[in-house]
Amino acid sequence: MSSSADLQETTKSVPCIKILTLFPDMVRTVLETSIPGRTERQGQVRYEVVDIREFSVDKHRTVDDTAYGGGAGMIMMAKPVVEAVESVRKNDDATVILTTPQGETFDEALTLELLDDLQLKGELILICGHYKGIDERAIELVVNREVSIGDYVLSGGELPALVVADALVRRIEGVLHNEDSANNDSFTTVRGGGLDCQWYTKPPEYRGLKVPDVLLSGHHGKIAEWRDEQARERTEVRRPDLTKTDLTKNEEKSQKR
Ligand SMILES: C[S@@+](CC[C@H](N)C(=O)[O-])C[C@H]1O[C@@H](n2cnc3c(N)ncnc32)[C@H](O)[C@@H]1O
């Protein structure tokens, strides 16, 4: 049986994703579900969800105010955000990410880079903005990376932070079982940075639509060849931009794991 000191040591060595939000229940629910939840239960990652309102400026739990210079929309104040970060940050050099439509775009290369960062430093902090965003001084003081999940604007940073957390934890070695394997998903090195092929399951015919014969042939070589070909064709038709993907960075990261 492990002593409480052993347990504390183990907990400390498990990398921790820390999400700072005004909606902790929303975040916790997703982190407890499916693969993110299983990853934590298996002891391969920990999550800390911090309610930014715990660091509010008054007894009304205020965390936002009107913008200097006027204009519609509230701004999250610097103090609660900065103090929430300081309350959970263990390493001074921890990566503190602000989710924002103005950040670098989240993709496969950034997934692998942030996963390395999480495993190296033991923690990764994600701040969820809301309203018009957060006071720029909080960004200057505690944020060292800004990440966007795409060119559209959501109401808050919770979904983007959860997107980042999910994409990272499913790439931790040993998390995915065979049934949800990620090694030939879209954007992976196996797919040359392109898209995955199409997939089928039982029955062999549904509403007149048949599974391609080759998949029922039992010939593994031919099946692999067919899947590669389909994946290449899909990439050329749907995402020709991906045929130019520079995989060097992804490959280096993938080889490390
Ligand atoms: C309504 S948005 C603020 C948008 C900001 N005024 C702008 O136009 O750049 C509120 C919060 O949602 C989050 N957010 C919205 N869209 C996002 C995206 N595409 N990627 C990452 N975070 C996003 C950010 O945390 C942001 O602070």
C-alpha cells in the first residue's frame, strides 16, 4: 500500500492541465467524460479547474467592468485573472495560454508541441476569456502564449480550452486503446499530414449501400493500399492545402513519444 507521502509524490509527478474559467461546472463536466475523464482516472493526467470568481474584487464576486474609453461590452478585470494564475502556477516558466481568436491557430503541430511542454514542465495553464475579453495588462503580466481554435468568435474560452485539453490528452502514450487509436487519424505523419480515409462497420449492406469489396477480402496488404489511396484522394479533393504540409516538426515530436 502506498504511504500518503508516496501518493503526494505520484500526484505531483502527473502532468496537470489547469483551466481558469468563470464556468467551472461546464469545464468539469467535459473533463470527467469519455477519453479526458478516462485519462485522469488512469492517472496519466490531472486537471485543476479554477473559478476566476474566487479572486473577484468585492463581495458581489465582480470580475468584470466597463471599458475605458467607452463602447459596448464588459471587460474581465486584470486582478482576478492574474491572481487566479498566480494561485495555481507552480513553475515560473509554466506556459500560460490565453484562448483568443487573435492567437496562433491550434493544429496538429501545436498539439504535439504543447503536449511536450506539459510533460516537460508538469503543468499547462489555460485561461478562458469572456465578454469582450480580458484587460490587456493581465496578458502582459501572466500570459506567454495566445491560442485560437479558428477564425470565428465564441462567447467564451471554455470550449477552446477543452478542445486543447482533449487534443493533448488523447496523444499521451498509452491513453488510447486499439478501438480509438489515433495513429492514422487526419493530420498524422502516417497520413502524410493529410486526411484519414473513410471507415465502415457491420452490416455489409445498409439501405442498398455496400461496403467496398476490398474491405471484405481479408487481404491486409490490399486493404492498406486502398485506404492509403482513398486518404490521398480525399486530401486532394477536400484539403489540397494539406498536400503541402511540412511534417518535419510533427515527425520530430512524434518520434520522441
Ligand atoms: C466574445 S470573445 C472576445 C472576442 C474579442 N473581442 C475579439 O474580437 O478578438 C470572448 C472570449 O471567448 C474566447 N474565444 C472566442 N473565440 C475564440 C476562438 N476562436 N479561439 C479561442 N478563443 C476564443 C476567448 O477566450 C475570448 O476572450
